Amino acid sequence: MKKLYYSIGEICKMTGIEAHVLRYWETVFPQLRPMKGKSGARRYKESDVALILELQDLIHHKGYSTAGALKVLEQKNSDSSEPHAPTNPPLSGDLKRELLEIRETLSVIYEKL
């Protein structure tokens, strides 16, 4: 059964990457931001583990520098986000009308201040 969160020690055992390397990668790769508990202990999600494994492949197996791996990740993110760029969903007539009324009410209140 998969866990919700992994400690830095568990990540080290799973990947063979030392803790100081993981902490360094957090400073280089903005995509790698594990949650931290009250005591400051890092808590990695499955998405963090997947990113670490991808970084390990790029840096340790394919020979990329950290700067090169960062460019690869940025390119990958921009390629995947372009065709699926979020757009504002269409509003129903009732919702749009209600929002316009709220905006008008707020502007009247603001003018009185």
C-alpha cells in the first residue's frame, strides 16, 4: 500500500540519493517543494517522488547538469501546458447576472465610502 507522505530518509533508501543532494535539489528546482511538518521535517508526496526519480534519471543516468535538467523540466511543463491552457469556463446566464448585480452593489457601497 502506498503512503501519503514519505520522509527524506525513506526517499534516500528508495532512490539511493543522499539527503544533502535532495535538499540541494529543492533550492535548484522550484517544482520540488515538499511539505514541512511543524518540526521542519520534509514530507514528500507521490508527485515529489516521481519528480525526484525523473531528476535522478536526467542527472545521474543521462548526464545532464542541474541547469540542463531544469531546462528539460521547464520545456516539458511548457509543452504540456500550452495545448491545455486553462480557460475561463462559460458562466450560466443566472450566475453571470448575479455576479454583475454583486459588482454593481459593491461599486455603490464603495462610492459611499
